[in-house]
Amino acid sequence: MARYEFKLPDIGEGIAEAEIVTWHVKVGDVIGEDQQLADMMTDKATVEMESPVAGKVVELAGEVGDQVPIGSVLVVIETAGADRSAKTAADSEDERPLGDGAVQATPAMAEEIPTAAAEDQSPLPPAGGEGAGLSKAAREKQTVPPPAPPASGRGEQVLASPAVRARARDLGIDLAEVKAAAERIRHSDLDAYLLYNGGTVSARGSAPRADETIKVVGLRRKIAENMAEAKRRIPHFTLVEEFDVTDLEDMRAMMNRDRGDNPKLTVLPFLISAMARALPDFPMLNATYDDEANVINRVGALNLGMATQTPNGLMVPVIRNAQSMSVWQLAGEILRLAEAARSGKASREELSGSSITLSSLGPMGGIASTPVINRPEVAIIAVNKVEEKVVVVDGEIEVAKRMNLSLSCDHRVVDGWDAASFMQALKTYIENPLRLLSA
């Protein structure tokens, strides 16, 4: 047996170390070539590490959350071949991960790595015989017998509507045990069953979950650090203003009906367009604050950060020069950046350099919120849900669509008067949406 030391390769310019986010193997595991070993996170991206050899895992570099220097041993693997622990620096460079975590194979390594075609070679059935012309997956599927039909609890089919069946599932009731007063089981039969059983049937899912201890690592750790630093160093204040979006929603619906190949419009492109028109008169909000150098940087362009929920946590891709885009262009850019963030393909440039941030939870946005500023910015706007409300307009009762916007500001830089004035400027555009479509 021989030992193979897999060293953490250079995974980006200027990167000195990477954090262990997830181990996909443990000591004692027997692994195959190209099997995923670990997810490593830098300040730029998360990279998947794959094993270039098959064997048994005998050592791991550390625990989840530990930092591993570039070039140090990440995993030691016991292999059946010759000892490969004395690999040169040139060998390590040949195993540098690609953007998706795959290993860049050299001509020498190509002889060792079987191709997908070779792995899929399997004897074909005789020409014209059973299964001839079928793919491997289809041939394998032929050998799998169909599942047996579920047996009825009382040897006959239970008659009940879909609603009754769904309620029975939620209550954990076996319909085969319920006596029907008529031809089929009804809700009243379920009520009688519950009453007869003394209410002892528990709702499905009512059992408590097992206790868990989760280590805060990777992106979640960075989010926690950034949020704590923002609250610790920035004196926040939040202003909430109500907007009438009845006309805006009507215009949005009309534009969506005739959008052609354009992406569907949400309220966000209109709000960004309104911000782009209002912010030039309030430059202290479209700014960053270097509190160590005691310098405020007022940004001329609107480089808007879009708070985006991803499977790994909150990320903020940036729409650059949003002031030069139409609502259709903004809608397309929102979709593109959100997908890049969620799939982990957003570049470092797309995740940095914002001058003010917009956060939206869509229909779940609540009535009001107090968003935390994305440091070193000095302001963030949260979009709350649109609701129909009964309002009084000029002494008359009307039903209107209303939406609250929440603006959090750094009180060291932004005064309350400026924040309120900015919200009123936004109100002018949002409640008169045709102004957003003019040049």
C-alpha cells in the first residue's frame, strides 16, 4: 500500500488559505477517483475538491470551519499503487481545480483516468433480440419489476373525496379503519372517528424534531460577521413610508400583457428607476463611509446591491449603472444576477462595489421591516408587500393598493430630514409611474 497526499492547490490569485466548509468523506472511507472530498471557501468563491486517486482515507487536515493554507496537505489517501506522496510542485499545479471544482488533467494523467465511454461499455443484446436498440438505462429498466399495488386495509377500495383523503393524511388516520355512514367516507365520518377515539389521533408531523448543533461556517459565518459588524459600528435609524401603488400596478399589468420576449416585470425595476431619478438630489444616501479614514465617498452612478436569498445564505449581487437602464433592462439584469448568485456562478466583481442596497421578500415582505445596512454603505431600502386597503381620499372611501418602503440609514452620515425628503421624492415617482418611462 502507498500513501498519497492531496495538497490544497492554488484556487485563485492572491488566495493564501481556504476554509473547510463541508467534508464529504471521513477517515476510513473507501473512495473512488474523482470522488468529492470537501468544499473549500475563500473570500471569492466556494470550490469543490475532488480526489485524483482511488483508495482509503486515512487522514483529514482539520474540522469544518478550519482554515487550510494553500499547498498544505488536505487529505491523505492510502492507495494500492506506487507511493505518490513525493509529488513535485509541477504535479500539484497539474491538479489545480477548474472553476467548477473539476481537476485539470495533464496528458500524463489522461492515461490513468478512464473515459465516460469506457465506463459505460456493456455487452449489447443480440441484434433483433429483446431490448435491441435500447439505451443502457432502458435495458436496465426492463429488468426492474413494476411495484406491487398497495394493499387495502380491509380488502376493498376505500371511497372518499380528495379533500377527505388529504384531511385524513394530515390527521394520521387510516381510512380503512373509518366506518362510513353512507357509500363513501365523508368529513362527518372523520369527526365521528376522532370523537370515538377520544381525540387520541395526533396530527402528522407533531412529533418534536431532534435537537441539532450546527457549526456556523462558510458563507453563513461571513454573513454573521458582517451583520454583527454593521450593527456594532453603525447607528441605524429606520423610516417607514406608505406608498399608493394602484396606478403603478395597473401600468405594470398592462406592460406585462404586451411584453413579448421581455422578462416579466415586478415592482422592483420601477422602484430602482425611481431611486435612480431621486438619488442625485440626495448624494449622501448613495455613498459609502470609511469610518477608519473618516471619509465619505459619494458615488455618482447608481450601483445597486440586490439582496438575494441563495441556498447557502444571503448574497448581494450588484446592478452597475442602473441609472442608464430601462425598466425592461433592469428586469433582465435582476433575473441574470439572481440566477448567478443562486447557482454560485456570480463573479467577485458582480458581488462587490454597491453604493446602496435594495432588499425585497416579495409577497412575504411583511408590513414593515428594519433592514440592516450593508456596510460600508450608508443606506438600504426594504420592500414590503403590496396590500389592498380601504383608504380615504378627499373625503371619499376608496380601495387602493398600498405598499410600505422601509429605509434604514447610517445616522453618522444621513440626517433624518434628508431621509424623509428622499422618501417623499420616491413617492412622487412611484405614485405617478408614467414619469418613470420618460427620458
